[in-house]
Amino acid sequence: MERIPILRMGHFLLVTIQVDLYDQLAENLESDLVHMVKKTQAKGVLIDVSAVSIIDSFMGRILGNIANMSKIMDAETVVVGMQPAVAITLVELGLPLKGVYSALNVERGMQLLHSKIIFDQEEEEAEAEGDDDDHSIE
Amino acid sequence: MERIPILRMGHFLLVTIQVDLYDQLAENLESDLVHMVKKTQAKGVLIDVSAVSIIDSFMGRILGNIANMSKIMDAETVVVGMQPAVAITLVELGLPLKGVYSALNVERGMQLLHSKIIFDQEEEEAEAEGDDDDHSIE
């Protein structure tokens, strides 16, 4: 397999990682994901790692990269479904996945993203109103 | 990998098949899926095969089995994201996936399931009303 499928679910993209990420696959995933964020104007990316039993430093870095890239493209990233043993190992290895949100499962991840997007929209509306006020003053 | 993750999305379950299904994996998937349908009271199952480049008769039978099992558990099955080449091959092989609904992508699959479930609910409501009428006549 050369590509991990990226599924569109409304405003979000869902990626289910089921296989070990090797160099080419990870690179393709990063590239596909930023292109999909642009194409679908997605506001959030959900990465399901429930089938992953080992997350090493490489995969940790890839997850971090994806979160940073998505952030630049104005989309939040949530890692969902992490197994307890994986969480323990990550922290013991000193890889606390900084900059990546996490949730227990896909549903909660979507709720988290919804709350963030509503917050953003309110912020934008507030800003838009602020702009209007500025214009009216001019 | 021994198990394919099954994600819960509201009333539906989502399965993304990314690897070739061998005997044990397919058996586990069938078993996990019917248990998840019971546990989550799911009304629909979405099977994403966009990462699958070859569907042979074994996989076709598994998809049919899943659809039949889910149907008995009162859940509809929709296969989504099939690649054009796979569809061509399936028909040429004489495996038209009978009894399985299909949709172009996950979003359309969810719409299809939503339309089916609303229809079912209306049917149940109509039946319930019919029952009420019977009681009032008694």
C-alpha cells in the first residue's frame, strides 16, 4: 500500500492509521493531507490511531508535523483512540505529542473540533463586527 | 495487525479497509462488527474500500456476509469509495455484490443511510399509529 486513505466527513478529514508508517508512506500522507485540507477547506483533521500498538519517535514526529502543517492551513488536528499502553510508552519515552490535541474516540474528537470551530467562528464574527464598527466610524 | 478498527460515528459504524483481508482478519472483522452493532445499537455500517486496489471473490463474499449479518441485526451496510477499476473487475468477474448498497464516498454513504433510517422510522411510526388505532377500536 502506498497511500493511507483520507475520508471527508463534513468539515473534517478522517485518517485511520492501521499500518506502520515508513518513510514514503508518511511523506505521502503529509502531502495528501495538506492538499485535501486545501481542496475541501477542512477545518479539522482527525487521526485515528486505535489500531496502532506501537508509536515510536518517528511516528510521533509525523503526527507533530501533520498538526503543524494543518495549523498553518487553518485546521486543527486531533489524535483519537490511542491505546493506554501507547500513551504510557509515549510519556516514558519523553514524547508527549506537543501541539496535538487528543480525544478518547472519534465522536469526542469531533465534539472537540466542533467546539473549537464554533469558537473560531464567534471570534471571526466578533472581528467582523469590530471591522464594521471601524468602517462606520470612518 | 490482527484487527481492523471499527469507528463509531453517531448512529453509524465506519470501517476503513486498508490491508488485504486474510482468513483470520476477516473472521475477526465479522465478529467485531456484529458485536459493535449490538453494543452501540448502530443503524448502519459504512465500509470504506478506497484503499483497496483488488477485490477478489473472497473479499466480495466477506462484504456480502457482513451486509447479511448486519441486516439481521437491523443495520444497513454501504460500501463506499470503490475505485473504478475495482468496480469494472468485480462485474467482469461476475461478482456484482448483491445485497450491498454502495455510495461514491463516505459523505454520500451517510446521506444514503440517513435517508434509509428516516424511512424506517416513518414506517415504524406509521405502524405504531396503526396499532394505536387498533387498540382504540378494541
